[in-house]
Amino acid sequence: MILGRLAPKERALRADRLIAAARSGHTPLDGLLVALCEGELAGAIWAQLHPGRVASVWPPMVARRRWEGCAEALLAAATERLLAAGVRIAQALLPTNEDASAALLSRHGFRHMADLLFMVSTREQFPDVRPTGPLLFEPVDASDLSRLTAIVEQTYEGTLDCPALGGVRDVRDVLAGYRASGVFDAGRWLMVRRDSQDIGCLLLTDHPEDEQWEIVYAGLVPAARGRGHGATIARYAQWRAKEAGRRQLVLAVDAANAPAVSAYAEAGFVVWDRRGAFLRVFPDRSTGGA
């Protein structure tokens, strides 16, 4: 029911993986809530906690139209749990034509942050040789993340990629969330350098079950933008995915970030899905702020 918005084939695959992950203890189901009516499953919602004080909310689904009222109660219960857990940001993704679900989320404090484009590049677009040029890609020293933290903060300055998130979370929490995505390997977290200067970063992860890598985050400092570096970074990521034997490389980008979308398209990425991202920001209990 939770995965009801997915196509049947994808839904079955995701459900099998989720059940297996839950049984192995890799994916806790504490945030999975159900509504019962006379012993029958009426509705369900999943508020999935992630490292970095962030959560993904799979919006409520109901079994029958006459039970639509339970969606309100499910979402209210889920958000109360997230508040108690100290979550800073909760995000829900919706198809762009789901007006009723969007209105439901809005009533419970979620606001539309952006439309996200999910883009993919298959191995046919991967370069045959390592891209050349003025950029160097240097693995991050896992024992000292202060350098990466500093550069990530700089890439947020004037960013067009989900600017509403600027300053909401501590960068250390953001990096903790990035690290938990896919299968982490410090060798896939890279500083981007030019002329002996750090100008950006490229954070990659592996999803072996899908035979794909993901660009979890890529960013440039303001002074390095507008020089074609974005496409170069994308091509380097493609080359790394090819070297790892993966069949494709995926990413998500704010549809309003025209320079980034253009750079990825130049590198051969195409859009395979578009979703509306809705966010609720909770009080920051670590500082006592709002």
C-alpha cells in the first residue's frame, strides 16, 4: 500500500527489497504506521528516519475512498513521531499531478520546495577514457572532513539547487545523510581542484542492487561557476561508474537549476521522472531554535 504510487513491477521489486532489508535489521520499520477499520487495513504511512536528522515521508495511502479521512490522522501521527525523534527536516515526494495529496501535506506543515528532475545516464553515454582537462579529483581524507565541510558550505552560496534549504541544517548533518546513501566508500568522495585550489566537490555512492552509481551531491564555489566545469564533473562521474562496471549513473536536481540541468544534459543525462518535493522543517532542539 505504501508503494502504491509505483508501477506494479517496480512496486513488487521494491517491496521484496524492503522486506528483506527489514528482516536483516538494515532498515527499521519503526515509522511504518497503519490504520485499521473493523480489523481491516484502511491506510498506511511510512516516516523513514535517516542519519543527519532527516526523514523521508511516504505519504499516506488508503484502501478505499470512504476511508480517506484516516489519511489526516496517519500524517498527524507520523509528524508527531518525527518531532519527538528530533528530526530537523522531513521530505515527501509526489507526482506533480497529485493535487489532493499536495493539499494534505500543506495542511500538515509541508511546503512545496521544488520540482526535482531524476536524471539517468546509461553506459552508452559513458566516456571510453578518463576525461582530461584542468580539473583534478582528489579523494577526501576520511580522518579530516573539515576541508570538505568548508567547501560544501561555500558551494551553497548563491546555489540554484533547492535554495530554500540554505542554512536549515548543519553541514555535518547533511554529510551524515549523504554518507548513509547507498554503499559508502571514502574513495568515491572527491574534492574538485583547479590550479591547486579547492573549487568544488563530487560525492558518489554505489547501489549494487540496481547496478548503478549515484551522484549524491556535486557543487562548485561561486567563483568557479559558468566555466563548463559542471559537465566535466559529470563526465568524470560517468567514467568512474564505467570503471566500476555499473550500467548507469543517476542523480536528482532542482528543475529550476537551469545551469546544472544543462550541464548534465550536455553529458548525456536524460530525465526519467519528475517529482514535487515537499518539506516540513521542525524546530532545532539541539540549539533551542525554531
